[in-house]
Amino acid sequence: MSGKITFTMVKPGAVADGNAAAILAKISEGGFKIKALKMTQLSTKQAEMFYAVHRERPFFGSLVASMTSGPIVAALLEKEDAVSAFRAYIGATNPADAEVGTIRNLYGKSIEANAVHGSDSDENAAIESAFFFSNFERF
């Protein structure tokens, strides 16, 4: 049985481009309830911890640099089958391959600057949500 929560981040490039509000509106239009929300900026150490699963990949350094380049908007979302529903809703990692009308199709620029992060499993949704939000910040 799939969970009811997922985690997302509006990435620094999309925030810098002024698209955070439009992306959050699109998320709400998709039937996702925002259960926690904050704007923050990741330090290098925080980004390395968050993306530790990719540490050995060749793109790790550029990913950390990108994710620390400006503020992000983090959100905890709720919906039935949240992880798979959200991943379908945001579209393919590469915006060029993303279905028309998905968030990455609308706001992404490249594989790395693809506008939003979305959890890839229920387990990671719980871990990622806990990384950004205490129980007191969830509604």
C-alpha cells in the first residue's frame, strides 16, 4: 500500500526565475495538499547530506553546487498514492522528455535545472520530509 505523503523542493533556479508561486499553485491544482512549507537555503553540508545517495556519481559536485546556489522552497505534500502521483505530475527528470503540461515541462530548463525535486519512494519521502520539517511544522 502506498503512502499519503511525499516531499518536494522547488529548486534554486526555479525560485530565482520567480516560478515558486506558480509551481506551488500548480501543485495545489493537482490535488496535493500542502501540509508543511518553508523557504530556506541549503548549506554545502546540508546538500551533501540530503543527496548522499548520489555521492559516488559523477554529477554529485555539480548537483550540490546547484542546490546551494540560492533559496529553495521545501514542501510536504499529501494525497493518495502521493509519491507515484507526484512523480507523474512533475514529469520526466529531463524537461525535454517531460509530458506537456507537467511541472518540469513548464518550468524546467535542463536535467539538472528541472525546477523541482520529488521523492522517489515512500521511504525516501519520510526521510526527506524529516530532513526539513519537525513534527511541529506539519499540519
